[in-house]
Amino acid sequence: MLRLKMPSWLPLDPYILVLVITVALAALVPAEGAAAPVADEAASLAIGLLFFLYGARLSTREAVAGMGHWRLHLTVLVSTFVLFPLLGLAARGLVPYVLTPQLYTGLLYLCILPSTIQSSIAFTSIARGNVSAAICAGTYSNLIGMIGTPVLAGLVLHSTGAGFSGHGLLGIALQLLMPFVAGQLLRRWIGGFVARHKKALGFVDRGSILLVVYTAFSEGMARGIWHQVTAVRLLELVGVEAVLLGLVLTLTSTASRWLGFHRGDRIAIVFCGSKKSLAGGLPMASVLFGAQAGLLVLPLMLFHQMQLMVCAVIAKRWSTDAGDGGAGSLPWKQSSSPAAQARPTHA
């Protein structure tokens, strides 16, 4: 079979391509009429299964053991749940000149999501940073995001007309939190099975998210929300998200230096503190926003691919800097001083 090989510095997530195909399928063959409630019920069951598996995979012992590095984890959490939302709120002035109200709501939703786990760990490892810290930081971010994201949604999204209400919080509890807790409680008995069949269950994870995306975009087609966005608006959204990602990367890099973290910890902070979870954000949007979720997750899907591409370039650069004790400066930002480059490192 012929496979296209992307340049190492320009990673294109194949899953994003599958998501785009799913969106196109929903546009051409949406779930309508009698099929719509069946698709909704299937999506709800898929979301429950998804978060049950999340709970079954999470090692509580490892999460507790990593709490000793609290300064690093607190820095990542501040970036994820304070810095990002503040920058999102600051972008309100772009409406309606650059962003439509719906796209702005999607951008704001992106800003309140937890960090990723897998890609943060992968990029931290490539850059020879503190991998164990990245594992714990990503885990804590997702645990807090189970409650923190719905609470922040209630605080910052209620006035945007996104359809969020108290029922969304109840839906989170029933569809996300309860299955997650059940998975944690049953981990003692099923954890081994989940670990042994990690690859197969990974297809279940991604298939569940595809079903959620198909259902959400089908409902959006039925309600005609796609007529509210143009190609020009999408290009403007990409520009806004590029600025957002650049600001967060620069601020986390600078702040971690000011706070005196070693190189390995700084790398973990930058990668964990600048990412947003596609896997958690898509199903959560479906629960919180229902039919309007289709348009609201577009900023998340674009940002996900952007963060992979940009962080891959940064990680590759930092992996070569590690050999000579480099401080891991961003490609667009030189190290502040020779003294900073001479700081001790530990990965």
C-alpha cells in the first residue's frame, strides 16, 4: 500500500484527516429523521464508554506519587486554566470584525479545556525534558478539567449565547464524571486487561469521538448553522489561533525561566502548558452544547493540528540543543543571556 510520508518538521495528524472526512460525511449524509435520535443515543453511549476507559487507564498511585513537584504542576495549571481563559476573554474585542460570535465562543471554549497527555509526553521526550513531570502534569490537568472546564464554561460562556446551562453541568456528571469514577473503581480488576489491549481499545476511543463528531455536525447541518461561517472567517480564525499559541508558548517559556526551573522542567511546562485536549474537548462539547457543538469545535480542531506542527519544530530544535547544554529557547526567541544557557540541566 502506498503511504504518503510527511516531512518530519511538518507532522499532519492522520486523525485530523479522518475527522475532516467525518465532517464531510455529516454534511453529505447527515443523521436526520428517525436516524437522528438513534445517532444521539449511540453518541451518548460512546461518550460514556470513552470516559469509562479513561478512568480505567489512569493510575491513581502514579498521580499521587507525582504531587511532590507541585510548583511545576501549579505552573502548568495556571497556564491551562488561567492564562488561556484570560487571553480568550481578551480576544472579545475581535468580535464581529475578525471573528463571528459563534467562532469566538468556540475559541473561548478551546481556552478552558485541559491539556493533552500523550502529545505533551511525546514532545517532552523528544526534547529530552522531564518526562515523568509531563506525565503527571497532563494527568492532573485532565483530572481537574473534568470539573474545572464545566465550571469555567458556566462562568465565561453563559453570556455568549452558546446554549450552555445548568443542564450541561448535570450532563457532565451523568455522561462523563460517573463513567470515569466507575472506571477508576473497577481499575483494580480490569486495569490489566485495559493495559494488555491498549492498541485495540485505542480504536474504540477514536471511533467513539468520530461518532460524537458525526452526530454533532449532523445536528448542525439540520439547523443550518454552517451558513454562518465563510472561508475568510476561517482564515482569520487560523491567524488568531496562531497568535494565541505563540503568546502562550512565549509566556510559559519566559515564566519558567523567571521561576528558576531547570531545563528539563521548563520543557515539560512549555509543552504541557500550551496544549489543549482534542480527545476530551470533542465529547465534552457535545454534552455541553448539543446541536451547536459542531461549529464550536472547529477552533479546537484547527488548534490541535497547529499545536502539533509548531511543537514538533520546537521539540526537534530542543533535542539538538540538549547536547551542548542549551537552554531550550523558542525558535522565534533567543536566549536571554549566555548565563541562562549555562544553567544545569536534568531530563
